[in-house]
Amino acid sequence: MKDLLRNKIWHSIGLGVDLLYPPACAGCGVIGRGWWCPACDAAVHRVSVDDVRDLELPGGRTLRCVAWAVYEPPLRDAIHAL
């Protein structure tokens, strides 16, 4: 019972904060769509599996580089907003 009450209190506090400071998209700043809006999600250039690269390190070692998306706006703006 205590957990249910605690969850309801935190949920109410979250709603109050959202009323005072509406959530804005971290990529473009649009208010009211949460921290990441559908327009920014569609604008992100995702990386395919073929874009995985191996980097040569000193000592003959290699480092495999894997990315989810290209580091450019709006993804870069969202990361900087964190």
C-alpha cells in the first residue's frame, strides 16, 4: 500500500513539474512532445551494419566502432542538451 501511495505522489509531482516546465524535445525544442519528438526521430540518419569500422590502435590492436546514428543535428543537439 505504501508503494502505491509513493508512486501516486511521485506521479503527481511529475505532472506538476510538467505543467510548470513543459517537456521540450531535446533535438528541436518543440514543447509538449516529450524529450524526443517524431520529427527529430525521422530526421536522424541511422547507420547500417555495413558502416561498422575497425580502427588500428598502437601495438597492432584494433577497435571495432559501432554507431546507432550519424552524429549530426538533431541527434547532436539532443546529446548536448543532456
